[in-house]
Amino acid sequence: MSHKIALNFEDGVTRFIDASAGETVADAAYRQGINIPLDCRDGACGTCKCFAEAGRYDMGQDYIEDALSEEEAEQGYVLTCQMRAESDCVVRVPASSDVCKTQQASFEASISDVRQLSDSTIALSIKGESLSKLAFLPGQYVNLKVPGSEQTRAYSFSSLQKDGEVSFLIRNVPGGLMSSFLTSLAKAGDSMTLAGPLGSFYLRDIRRPLLLLAGGTGLAPFTAMLEKIAEQGSEHALHLIYGVTHDFDLVEMDKLEAFAARIPNFTYSACVSSPTSSYPQKGYVTHHIEPKHLNEGDVDVYLCGPPPMVESVNQFIREQGIQPANFYYEKFAASAA
């Protein structure tokens, strides 16, 4: 039996390895050509100290406190030369992927579907045999190459990988290089290249209620997260607030309704900021965050949206005098170049 280990490097690159039963994470990484920091291999120097963000594992007793203190172990720090996985795990490595002699994985695929959901949003699905080997954490993104150019654009997965197919929600930027291709030229069967996965914005182990805040196409990583939660279940309350500028920006509402039917503890709401909106709920996401959603600070907040939204949510939470247990966010800005 083996377990999948996600190694997250400080430059945002994520690589997945398989660790066999009884094999240390360090040995598994080196066996698969990823040279994470390592020196003594005996739990004595602390060079291989990393942070385990998710999963069950055994550290044994064969290491000294100078290498890993009891307090650090309780916080989730590990020595990869001693760590043996007992489930799939996520490990944060305090080094860049270059230092560890690894790199982004590159995949070739082709367009299986491209649709304009609204004036502002494009849904893209790509499929390929190589993608069946693509592993990522829900919430992460890839760099997608614009066909006919050497430029890339970063997009979050809006779905999990299934049968070699993944999907994205893409903002339609007038004059944008990728937007112009997708709206005018793209057709099923066209080749596309992606590199990744990347990013530190991804779903962690759910240990308390979650508040999910999405702005525009920042909804994409949350539909991938909700797909994962629907598969594994959650005993904690989950609430999503989805904010857009105009009524036509609201997309994938049927998908959110389907998640609400599948996930017992999941609720959601949406709001539109334009004063000319006819949608029942108006304003910004901060207007719809209720005290129960912040749960007196015993909550993990996930936020994906444009920089002004991230800043306003940060300010709003500070004004409430509440410090969430964790606050994860991803800022994005559209590129028209």
C-alpha cells in the first residue's frame, strides 16, 4: 500500500510523490528524483524539517529534540527523514523547487469544450491522456499557454481531474490575448499546453467551520474545493458568499445549488454590487458576512478575488475585532496584454 504526498515548495510549485508503506517521505522523494533538504537521515540535524499541513503520519521516536522540539511536533512540524505517512499527506517544504532540483510538470491536452457562460465569463474544459497523471490540490492553478504565442496565463482549476479532463472559469477580458483566442478562434480538438500545479491557495483538512468568499471568476477554485468536499464529506458548517459586479456576471448558480443538495452542511449566497442590479441581494460580500459565519474566530476563511476585494475583506474582519483561526487568500488581476 502506498500514500500520495503533495510537496509544496516555497516558490508555489507542487509535486506529488508516492510513499510506500514504511518508507520515509525523504526516501520516497529522493527515489522519485526530488531532492528535498536532507543531511544526516538520522533525525539529529533538523535539516529536513518541514511542516505537515494535512494527513496522518508516524514520526517514531528515533530523533532528538535539538532537531525537532516537542512543541514543534505538536504544531505539525516534521522531520521528513523520520516521517512515515499513514494516509495521503500535504507537506510544506521551506525551499524552492529549483533548489530541490525539480520543476513544474508540463502537460499536453486538447480542448474538449469551450463555452461563453456570459459576456464576462468563459468555461473551458481540456482533456488528454497526459492529464490522467495530473495531480493537484483543489484551489491550485496552472499556467495555460495561449495557442499561437509564447505567453501564458494563470487559471485556477474549477473542477477536479476526472478521466483526464479538467475545467476552468476564465474572465472574458476585451482585447485579452487568451480571451480573444477563446471567443474567436478556439474549437474542440485544439491543442493546449499547461504547466503546474502551482499555488499555496488550496483546501486544507477541515477542522472547523469554513467561510468561502469568491469574487467573479474567483469562484473557480471553490467549485473544485466543493467537489472534493462533496466526495469526502464534512461535519463542519461551510458557507460561500459569491460576489460579482453585474447581474450577468453570476454564473454556475446551478452548480452551487447542486453542491448544496449534495453537502448537508453547505449553504451559499450571492450578491451583486451594481446599483442598477435587479438581483435580490445587493452590495459587496462584506455586506453579507454575518457574525455566525465568523464563529467568534473559530473559522477558516478562504478568499479568492481581485486585490480590492481582498483588502476590503481584511479590513472588515479587523473591524469586527476577530482573528480567524486561518485566513487563506488568492489575489488575481486580469491581463489584457
